[in-house]
Amino acid sequence: REGSRGVGRAPMDKLDAWDASKADDPQFMMNMAKKYVIMDTLQQHGGECKFGVLFQRADELHCDVLTAALNSLKRKKAVGYEKEMPLLSPVDNEVMVKLLKPDFDCFA
């Protein structure tokens, strides 16, 4: 899919950090989602954005682990949002997600 905001964006396998030998490794895929979908997007939006923005970026990168990655980052207190339950689109698209630890290492 290409929307006006998706032009020029590539799936995860086109990112510089992509390692094809790890494509079947669930932890690698989760870490890629944490870094390139969530952390980078939050940093590009001044440290906070709506869940819908993260969902759109996940869709652009063909990432299907956004909710799990977001929950993991929340447990590690790297991000925060008000809702206790996992965020789902479109119901939670307006929920604000905030970056709490900008220097968090998703691959550590």
C-alpha cells in the first residue's frame, strides 16, 4: 500500500540494519519493530505521537508485531501510555504514546 505518507518508505528488509540470516528469529524481528517502528517514530515526532501514527509506520514496514513490541517497551518503562490493555487499531488510534527512555537500546 502507498498512501501520501508512505511514499518512499520501504519494508523492513530494505532497512540498513536488516540481516536476512535473522529473518526467522522472532527476537530479531521484535527488536527491529521496537527500534524502527516505535522508537524512531517517537523520536521523529518529538518524543510522543498517537498510536495511529505508529500503526501506520508498522503497516508501511510490513510489521505485524507492533502491539507486542509496544507492550514489551512499556514493561521496560521505555515508553508509556495511559491505557492498561494492549493498544489496537482503529479503536486506540488516538491514544498518545510517549517516549520515556530515548537512549533505550532495543537490541541489548
